Amino acid sequence: MSRSLGDQIAHSIGVSSVPEVLEFTLTKEDKFIVIASDGVWEFVSNDEVANLILPFYLENQPEAAANALVRYAH
């Protein structure tokens, strides 16, 4: 959590300001990337996100995709 930077109380209960960093090699098979916070990933699986986003990708509507994902996660 970025808000845990300098937060000694949060740090004392295990909150870390160290980001989780993953590296992937993108291929022609990859169509889109979804960058989201725990507010999405805590409630929505990778497959659900892909299924939700794909129709918007096909219609070139990234903002509509983002709005739909926020509504779905909420």
C-alpha cells in the first residue's frame, strides 16, 4: 500500500510499502493489460476480468471497459 510509507503503526502489523513486482514477456497473443488495485483483484478473478473486458477491446472502448470493471468489482 502506498499509504503505508512512513506509517509506523501499519508497518507494525505487517503492512509493507514494498511493491510486488512481476515481469512478463508480452506476445502477439496478448490483447490487453489490466492494471488495477486490490479493490478490483480482491473481488474479481483474472478470467472474470478478461471475459468482461474482451467485448470492449473488440469495440476499441477502453474507457467503457474500465467503467464496466469498476461497476463489476463494486
